[in-house]
Amino acid sequence: MKISVSPPPYPGAPVVVLIAGLGGSASYWLAQSAALEQRYQLVCYDQRGTGQNAGALPAGYTLRHMAGELTQALNEAGLTRYAVVGHALGALVGLQMALDRPDAVRALVCVNGWLSLHPHTRRCFQVRERLLDAGGPAAWVEAQPLFLYPASWMAANAPRLEAEETLGLVHFQGRENLLRRLAALKEADFSLLAARIRCPVQVICAADDLLVPACCSDALHAALPDSRKTVMTQGGHACNVTEPETFNALLLSGLGSLLPGHEAVL
């Protein structure tokens, strides 16, 4: 699997791995990369079955496959210690990596993540799957912003949304890949496993997230032995995209405390 590794900004800079959600694209983190690359060596990647790592996914594809593929790619790149920042599905991959490779994952940031799928989130995905069945990729892509962004942000960014829809159709990951990745997301359950995660964790959520209620982050925070939680008052599910300045400040502060000794390096 291909990953993109930036040059370290200084010798010994901590490595930070950025993992997107169900969309799977490395470009999801564009608004964070400029803020992070002065302090950290960044790893971004398109998840298997998407973008630069396109190809049919096998039946029975699971979260452990996702975590294992990324860990192998990092090892092949010579990266054996890193912090992980994951959004939604990406947060779940980070949790799995922290369980499977506690020696490798120094710290974890979970953005709008969860322990197990909330009934509301499950309902949202059921509706989206029906849209995919009835209207194909176009219906899935057109509906996606409703679950990602606040209404006011969507109204103020209509041209951007139109461009995103065009790109979303051009780079659509394929129905079978999408459903297999979605099935892996639905089946993941850390309710009985979170207590085993020993690395420090920063939990970030948005109070107005339509797809993943903020109570999911409350439960995640409560289940983790070493975690801290911050609730953004607005931003929706994709709060790092809609409120990048607020989110980036939280992320930089959080990584600085999770990776002590590097918070003042510029």
C-alpha cells in the first residue's frame, strides 16, 4: 500500500499519521497539513480500495485488515513509532492500531469517533445505503454533505460543494468497496477493549455532529484509561474542514501535551 511521508522539519521530529474516515482520501487533511508540517513528520494515505490504493477489497474485510495494512506500510517506510490522528472510521483504525501495536503507537487523537456504532449513526448509514441502491453513486455523493457539514456552512460554500461532488463522482471508490468498508465500520466494537489502550488519547468532537452524536465521544473518553476530551461548539461531523482554525489549535495543543518535549519546536 502506498503512503505519503513528508520530510521531517527537524532531526528527530515526531511522526504523525493522519487517517481519514469512510471517504478514505488523504486530501481530507489538507487544512491540517500546513499547520502540522512545521512541527511533525506527516504520513498521509488513501485507504485501501480508494484513490492511489484503488483495487477490489476482499470479502470479509475488517478493521484489523485496515490497521494491519497501514502498520505494514509504515514499517516498510522505516517508521516504527508514531502518533495517530483519526477521524471517525480513521479513529477506529487508530484504536485498533493502539491495541495491536502498543509499542508503536505513542499517542492517539480520535475525532468524532466511538466505541461501538450508535443507533442514530446506524440509521444514518442505512438511509445512505438505500440512497446508493436507489440512485447509485450520484445519490450517495449528493447526500454526503448533509451528514458532514452544518447547514449554514453548506449555504456559504455552495461552489465548493459543487466541486466536491464532481470530484467525489470522478473518484468514487466503487459500490462493493464502499459497502465492504462500511460493513467493517459497523462491526467494530471497542466496548470491552478500550481499557487495554495505554497510550494517551485526545478525544475531539463537535456538539452539532449530525452523523455521530457527541455522546459517543463521552463514552469513548470514559472508557479509555488515559484520555482528555474537548467538545467543539460547532463544525459538524467534518469539524476539521469547516472550523480549521479552531480545530488546528486544539490539535496542536493536544499533540504538544501528548508528545511532551516537542510542543515548543517550530
